[in-house]
Amino acid sequence: MVRIPTYNSYMNLLNQTLNIKSQIDLYSYQGTTGLKSPTYSGYGISAYNIVNLESALGVAQNFMENNKVLDVELSAMNTAMQSINDAVSDLKSMLNSFGASDADKMNPDQTGGEITFTDNNESAYLGKTITIDGVQYTFADNADEPNNIDLSVIQADSGTEGYAEKVMGLLKDKIDPAGTNSDYVFEGNKFSFPLYTINGSSTVLGADGVELGEAYAMNQDKAAALKDLQNSAFATMLALADSLNTSAGGRYLFGGGNSSNPPVNFPFKTLEEFQEYYDGINIKFPDSASAVLSNMSFTAADTGALEISRIEGNNYKITPEKAGGFLNKVAEGSAQTTGDVTFDSDKNTITATEYHAFQSVKAGDTLVVGRGGDGSDDLSLIVKSVSEDGKTITFEDVDGHNIPASADGTVADGTGLTFSTSFPVGAVIDMSGMGNNVAERVQVVSVNTDGSLNVTADPNHFNADTVQIAASSKWEMSTSSYYQGGTVDTERLISNNQSIIMNVNAGDGAFEKLFRSLGQIAQGNMVDNRDLSQEFDGLVDPNFASDTINNAMDLLQSAIDNSGDLNPSSTSSLDGITAKLSSDYVRLNNNTENLTLASANLETSVSNLKDVDKTEAIVKALMASNSLQASYSMLNNLMNLSLLNYLK
């Protein structure tokens, strides 16, 4: 018998029906998705574990996505290093072949200079000079000076045939009376000699009645071999610049944190263009890291007007109107800044008692030390190294730049001392904005204690021995490093516990040494064959080519594996950089494999907690559907049952 439903019984039946409907919905969801629940609340006590596992999985997958970018970058950097190593290896083989052959292959022929006296009149020679092996001789009409060639002994023969031969005979008697110097050959009025023994400032060479033989030149085989070597060195520089300007994903990878601009500025397209800039005589490729990497500038606001005066030959002095115009003060003595400062000429050091007193000074800097007097005790020194605590500076042992013994002692609290930096020795200064009467570039030889500069420059680019340059906002004197990137190291996390430090940039010591060695080989006038009739001071160096190439080979070897260079400016090497990048790439790949495995394990664990058997869920959904049909039927019968219907 079916009882007439009350409100409560009706609601109970309705709730049961709805519960069955909810079960159908859940089983249908499970059958469709394979998941136990659409919400975490449906997992009960497993929800906490699921959330933690999914969070760990998300972190792992994020690392994997980020590491894909890093994988591309490290792969590109390793490829660039392989290209650099291949280019350097090829050049090194060429250098070894070049150096392993006859040593004379790198030197000029030892003969080739020739002078002939053709004028038989005394006036052609009187008062003229000739400098041989660094000793100047003067053709004079007396023997009062030790280096006079006394023409008075043949004065009566002036104007007669054979006088020129007698003048040559006096020259022979002066420099090789015994005829034992095999480098010198005298034949009548002709003198043959190695070019490197004669100074181009010898005035007799340009006199009327004096003929010069064919200018010295390296023989064609040697010249061709040297030219090939220089072409290879320059091509390697281009390849190096191209590789170090490698980019991936819009980032320059060797930029030291400055990823938006090419880190290497190498503006030369041809060897000829490069040699026009670095002519090897007036402007040489810098031989120090500080000069190669120098970025420094001074304007008229710093210096005022300038006076450029010729000292001799291609040597000039640039004097600023403002005292200390080319000096940047980096430290000043005081009890708080330096404490007591000790000068030691034996150790070639300056030591402060305060930590980090000289933290603004770095190796290669030209440091001018003002000692508080009239300037006569001031020092201009080249920094070799600075101690880690910033208290001690050690200086290069260079003649004219060392601490004199008279400076030894301690200055209490550094009273009166100033420390200023300037252009590094060897730095090439751009002067292109100063007009047509000034050389476009000069090279720093030394910095004077008053802040003036001693430089070399092409004399042909000056219209006078003294040039005045008015102060103007239109010019500046600047040096520019090949490296235009940053110095920031970045840390890239590759997992929760591992990271890779991206600290290889194009200004690294290994690359700098490589640029420097290649530039020294590729520069102009490797063999100095200046016309002897042109004025220049100093003797031609016959060993310049061999010495330069041998030094460059040592520097190149130092760049490769940090050997060969007796005084390395950096302990970095191509081998070390290659090993570091390769190690980073291997570590990244290993980490990626570990992350892949961890992700798979996490996915399995989450799946075990969240997944259900779809078939079982579908069966349960069908069974629940049948129950729901029965519930609906019962509910329908009860809804239609009333007292009136019952009494009927």
C-alpha cells in the first residue's frame, strides 16, 4: 500500500533523485575526461598532494621552457667559439710555418742602401751631416769636434775632378778606417750599406750632388709571404668580430649584459684601410690591454685651448691651457680616504693604510701623483696591478716611469697627495674634429706630471711645428675601445638548485689578447722602407718584423691557453672560455634530461591521484541513470497520489 505523501517524505524523495542526478553528472564527467572530479574539493584528502604536485610540475615545465631559450643561446655561443678557434688555429699554423722557416724570412735584406757623391765642389757637403749607427758626423772645414769629417785636408782639391771620391774617402776613414766592417762597402765615390744603419735625418742625403741608390725593399718572396700573413691576420680579426657579434632571439650574446647593441666595433673593411689607420710608424697598434680597451674623452671644457708643438721627428707635445687638463682626479690623500701613504722605489709600490683607497685605479692606467709641492716631485707612473684590498698599487718597471728613490718614505694621512688618471700609454686619440692642420689621430707615448701629453703623429698632417687650437665645443679628444658592450654578469636559473653564470663577453682578456696580437701582425710598415732622403729621427729597425711577429706569437699563444706571455694582462684564455661554455651546455642538457624525467614522474603521480577508469565510470553512470528513472517514476506516482484519488 502506498501512503499518501507528506511534505517531508516528498522532499526526501526529491533529494534522493537529485543526488542520483549528481552522481550521473559526476560519472559522466569521469567517463568523458578520465578525471575523478572537476574541482579539487572532489579529491578529498588527496587535494593537498595534488596541488603540491601540480605546482612542482608547473615549475619544472617553466624551467624547461626558459631553458629552451638558453639552449639556443649557449648553442650559438659554442658555435661562435668553434669558428673563432678554427680561424685562430689556421692562423697559428701559418705563423708556425712562417717562423719555422729561415729567420731572415721575417727580416729585410741587410743590404740595399747606397750613396754616391757626384759633386766635386766643397759647397755640396760643407755643413751637412750624416748619422750612421746612431752617431752623427758633420762635414766641416776643421777637426775641432770628434765627429767632424775634416774637409780642410782636401780643401785645395775642391772644384777639381775626383774631389767627391776624396770626400767619400774621408767618410770611410772616419767610420771604418780598417775596412773591417763587412756591412760597409766603399767603391770610389760610392758607399753601400744596410739601410737600418743610416738615419733619415742625415742632411747630406738631400743635398745637391748626392745620389741615393734604389730604396731598400724586401725581396718579392719575403714580401709576398709577409703580405699573406698580414692578410690572414686581418681576415681573422674580421672573423673574430663577426663571431663575437653573434645574436640570438634579438640578443647579442657576447655583450656583457648590454644585449641590444653589437659589442664589437671593428670599422675596417680592408687590410689597406686598417694599415692606413695603423701605419706602424706614427700610429702603431696598441701593445697593452688598457690602451686597446680604453674609452676616455676630454673636451675643451676640460683642457681649454691646446698647443701642439713638435719635439723632433714624429714626436709632439700637446699642452692644455688649463693646468692638469688631461687628468681625472680619482683619489685625494686624507686620513679617511687613504690614511698614511708609503712610497717604495725598491718594490715600485705606493701603499695606503685605508682599505679601498685606490679602488678607482686599475691595471694599465697612467697615474699621475701630485705630491703637493711645486710640481717637481710629482710622478707619472703606469699601473701594473692593484691589490684586492685596494691599498697597494704596483707600477710597471719602465724607464722614466718608476718611483725615484728620492720619493721613498711615508706621507702622514696622505696630506697634499692627489692621484689622477689620464689616457693610457699606447692609446690612439681621435683628433679628427680639430681641422685640416692637425693629424686626425695621435698616439700617447707618455703623460707628463703637469697633465700634458707626449704623442706621436704623422708630421705630414701638420702645417707647422707649433699649432694653436682654440677652445671650442665642436671638438673633443677621445679614445674608443673595440669593445662597446657591458660588464654585467647574469645568472640564469636552470632549476631550483642550479644556475649558469653568463660571464663571457667580447671584452674578455682572451679576446683582447687575440685582437692585440692580430692587430700587431696586420699593421702597416712591418718592414720599414722609408725613403732615406726624407727627414726622420731614429734608425730603421731591421728586426721590427721578426720581433713583432715573435711577440705576437707569444701573445697569441697566451690568448689560446695562457702560456707564452711572460707578463699576461689577463689569465683568461680561449681554451678556458671554450671549456666553460661547453661545460655550461652539457650541464644544461643534463639538467633538461633531469627535468624531463622529473616532469614525467610528477605527471604520473598527479595522474594516479586524479584519474579514474573511464569504463567503470560509464557503467556507474548507466546504473545511476536506471536508478534515476525509477526515482522519477516513483516521484511521479507520489505526486499524483491524493486523498481524493485514494477515496476513488
